[in-house]
Amino acid sequence: MWVAAIISGLAASALTLWKKWFLLLGVAFSALYLITTVELTSDKNLALAIITEQGRLYFIQSYITSLVPVFMAATSFLYARKKNRTAAPN
């Protein structure tokens, strides 16, 4: 779960440094992970099986993990924006 979020966050970050609108890719990855987590928690039988095997912290980590790609892409976006602002002559 963490590896997938970090890899997708790195991809979105690298692309965001290239073109700023790739920030939306980070948002899309985060939305996908969030929707998946909500679906897992809404199915009572599956949620009970996950809690039995992984524990309650699984869902907390899953919600936090869903924020990783958008956070990484947003950080790259802000860095690229600052870099472009300081590189432009006044």
C-alpha cells in the first residue's frame, strides 16, 4: 500500500516538475486510493476480515496513504512555481 502510493507520488511529482498541470495526476491517484479505502470500509464482511487479519490500524494507514500522492505532487508544484518565479527577470 505504501509502496504503491510512494511510486505513484514520485511519478506525479516528476511529471509535475515538467508540466504543472500534472498535479491533477496526483489528485487522481489520491482519489483512486481514497475511493478504494471507502469501498473496503463500506463492505462489512470484508472490513471485518481485514480488521481480523491486519488490525484496525490498517484503515487509518490506508486513509493516510491516500494523501501521499497529492502531497508529493503539490510539493513539486510549489517548488516548480517558486523556481519559475525566481528564474524570471523582473
